Amino acid sequence: MKHDTFERLKRILLFSKKVRQRTLNVKLEDYLKDELLQESVMYCLGQIGEIASKIPNDEQDKYPDLFWDQMVGLRHRLFHDYEAINFTMVYDITQ
């Protein structure tokens, strides 16, 4: 495995853990009321997508259980289509 890929995978894991920690035991109703939490989660998910987009396809192929296209696609939706974000869907992703 290339060193850069290993470091990127570690960063994806770090941001994934942040999302999990911030949403653990948070109910949907509470999440939808907390704009700061929503933005924090969106930032982390966006970072995951950005990092995933920089991992070469041949390296991604080594981890077929990961949802590479969805990670990258979610990042695009969160940062380029902000007004159409479905926060319930984002919450569901975190769960």
C-alpha cells in the first residue's frame, strides 16, 4: 500500500470517528435542532469525501466494502447543493 493512501485512510477513519462521537446517542429531533452539530457533521463528511476522491482507483479496489462513490458524491452534494440538503438523510448516514 502506498504511504499516501495509508495516511488518507487514517484521516478518513479519524473523521468517521468524529462523526460517530458527535452523533452517538443523539436523537433525530435533537440533531435537526442543532445547527452547529449539523455543520460539524457536514464538515467531517465533506472531508471524508474529499480525502476519498484523492485515493487512486487501484487502491480503492483493495477495499471493495467501502462506498467510495457515495463518499465522494455526498461531499459534492453537501458543498455544492447546500440549499437542497436533506438533514434527515445526513443524520441517517451517521447512524
